Amino acid sequence: MQLVAAPLFGEGFASPFNDVLDLAVAAILIRLLGFHWALMPALAAEAVPALDLAPTWTASVLLITGFSARRWLIVAGWIAVAIVVALLVWHFHHAR
């Protein structure tokens, strides 16, 4: 959705369209998977600049659907790398 309608989401985390999309994703995931506490940190992370670049929704779904421990560790490692890269990009972009 964000790629197709990129101009609407151009402001990044400050975009009201981005907020509406995040709430819609949360509602859809709750409808599909049922309520789970793992969705709450993902929704909160979407409101943090640069952290919203990390695949928080994906991580929540993987946690809820019961990935095996070994697979979860691999995914968690990649998510941690994505978060670090997103924070570094955000930092160097704003350091100019």
C-alpha cells in the first residue's frame, strides 16, 4: 500500500495516512489472528521514527503463529539487524 501510494506517505512517521494504515493493519491482524499482546509493541514501534522501518508486524505474526525456536532466533537476528540499520540511516540522515 505504501509503495503504490508513496506520495501520501512522503512525510514518513508524521503522515496521518501512515497512522491510519498502521491502525488498519493492527485491526486486520487482530481479526485474523485474534488478540495477542505481541501486536501492541509492534503498533507502538510504528510510531517511533526510524524504528517503523523495521519489520515489526512480521515479527509479531511469526511470534503469534508459533515459529520454532530455531527459526525464531534466525528471524529475530535479522530483525535486530534491520532495526540497527534503520536507526543508523536515520541518525546519519539527520546528522547532516
